[in-house]
Amino acid sequence: MAFMVWNDRLSVGVKVIDDDHKILLNFANELYDAILAKRSKEVLGDIVDGLVDYTTLHFAREEQFFSDTDYQYAAEHKRQHDDMKQEILRIQVQYKSGAPALTLEVMNFLKDWLYDHILGSDAKYEQHLNSLGIH
């Protein structure tokens, strides 16, 4: 069974954002599986790099939607993104420095953050974006 499972409850009603979220969940699943399988440091590092890069791309996409549509909660949402970017960059740097940064606790943090953010903060913009024809 996958570490993180997509379901319709996670949909924010915007296809490109839902697709991004599915990719982020896939990265988390891939990383979790690689940790359990004790894959090489290089393999784990590549997955972490991909997760960091895709997270950055996804956050930029959401923030562009907010900017384009004058989303009233954009500043708070961006702050949450900035906090998460700092955290995953810290994990990436720590891992590359040789520290044991990829633990099950880290994976559970990532899982909780993604689910909480999608179901909480992201769910709030669905009606706003959908009302402007963004689906």
C-alpha cells in the first residue's frame, strides 16, 4: 500500500493543481519506498532533489493563480509555502551533508504537511478560482 494515497477528497477543483498534488504524493511515495528499501544515497538524493524542484514549481504555479486573481488569502498562503520550502531545503542540505535526514519522522512530517495543507489552505481557494472559470 502506498504511503500517501490520492482520493477525490483531496481535489481542489483545479485540474493542473490536482495533477501537481498527485505528483507531489508520488514523490513522497517514491521517497518512502526508497528509504524502506535502503536505496543508495545517490538514489535518495535524486528523489529529494526532484521533490524540492517540483515543490518549488508547484508553489510558484499556485502563487501565480493568486496573483492573477487577487486571492485575498494569498499572503498567508505564500507564507506557508515559504515555511515549507525552507523546511524541505533544510532536509535536502542536511541529507547532502551526510546527516541522517531522511527518517520516518521526516516522512510523517511531509505526509502530515501535505494532507493538512491540501485539505486546509488549498481547499479554501477552490471556490475563488472556480468562480473565475479556473477549473
